Amino acid sequence: MRETVRGWVGEARHIAVLTGAGMSAESGVPTFRDAQTGLWAQFNPQDLATETAFRAHPQRVWDWYAHRREMIAGLQPNAGHVALAAFTVRHPGRLTLITQNVDGLHQRAGSDDTLALHGNLAEDRWLDMPRACCQAETIETGHPPRCPVCGNLRRPAVVWFGEHLPAAALEAAELAARNCELMLVVGTSGEVYPAAGLALTAHQCGARVVIVNPEATPLDGVAELCLREPAALCLPWLLA
Ligand code: OAD
């Protein structure tokens, strides 16, 4: 099966790769929905990943993200991240990398053009529309940091449940899904939309869809092949 997919990688004029938390699992980043080890097995996303939760408990939510930010800063991209970045260097313009991950590991591996659909954990932004007083130089440190004049809070620059995805990244991802000949869907449970819908779009537009995931997912039905392997092992081989 691997050989077949490697052949498809070699043939495809345009490849789209959609990654999820499993992509970074071998770097040591916890996934969300894996039983026991997944973050959403330990925490309720409604308490941590919504604007309502942040407004109700800003310190709790800020500290949770700050802890993840620090943990990820100490981790490294794995062989799968590196293989994707190396492929784009060898084949400029042939691969569009779309990620749901906020860990920045694709970017740190060298995939500068990664379409980060769910934002970036390393960055933060104003919670409410910034006023003239909301200036970077005067931000008051705290949990979360705030504008000393109007009290506007800084929040993690990630997409929370119920929020829109960054429009430009989503548009570019949809274009890639419509135009690719091969889509690799790596390390995602395929449960969160609109990201998961990109695999359906690719399939409807005639692309071959290949899943790389040790477990079954709801997207397997549109896949031509499912490689039940971990990403850091499989991708370097497929993209060599
Ligand atoms: P999930 O935690 O839902 O799914 C992770 C998937 O990775 C599962 O299907 C695992 O089987 C698979 N997996 C685990 N280890 C793997 C490995 N070594 N190689 C390949 N696959 C592996 O994570 P996502 O699908 O990314 O939203 O979740 C989607 C979104 O839900 C996330 O972006 C996040 C979360 O709430 C935001 O942060 C906005």
C-alpha cells in the first residue's frame, strides 16, 4: 500500500496535505481526542476553548494556554514535519500544507507557507477591538496581560469553538483542496469542521485521498487508501 501511495506522490502535479494533532504526537504534543492521553479527555473544551470561557475565567484560560505554549517551546519538530518541509524545498509549488495545529512545529521545521487554520499558540491578540490606548508598548503584564487604560485583555491567537477561521488561510486551503490530485490527511480525527470538510472537497473534485493515521476516522470512507501508521514514520518514507 505504501508503495502505491509513494507512486501517487511521484505522479501528482499538486498535493495538498491536511494535518492534525497526531502529526505532532511523536514530538510529544498531546492530541485532543485520543482516549486517556487526549487533552479533551482531561479537560472540557467548553471551559477552555471558547470566548465565553475566557471572558468568565480569563486567568484560568490564559494560564492553560501559557502552560501549553511553554511546553511546546521545549519540543522539536519530528521527522514527519521535516520531511514535509524538505519536499517543498525540492518541489517548489507542488505541495500545499494545511494544518489545524497551533503548535508552530511545521513552521519551525521550515514550512514557512503553512496555512494555519486554527491560528498559532505562540501569538496573542486583543480580545476586543483595540482602541487608541491599546498599544503594544504599554501592555501591562499579567494573566492575561491587559491595556492599563481601558482594561482590554490579550488572548491567545488561536481559533476557539464557535469562531471563524482566518478567511485568507481557509480560502487558500479550499482552493488547494479543489485543485489537488492527491490529498494526504495526516493525524486528524476528522471531527472538526470546516477543516475536515477539505478532505471531502478534495474527494468530490476527483483527488485521491490518503489517510495516515494509526486509528480509523470518519473520513476513511472517502479515502482511496488508509495507511495505519504513525506520521513521523510514514511521511519521510512517502515523501523521500
Ligand atoms: P484529534 O485529537 O481530534 O485527533 C488526533 C488524531 O491523530 C487521532 O485520529 C489519532 O488517531 C491520530 N494520531 C495519534 N497519534 C498519531 C501519530 N503518531 N501519527 C498519526 N496520527 C496519529 O486532533 P485534531 O483532529 O487535530 O482545535 O483535532 C481538530 C481540532 O480539535 C484541533 O485543531 C483543536 C481541537 O479542538 C483547535 O485548537 C481550534
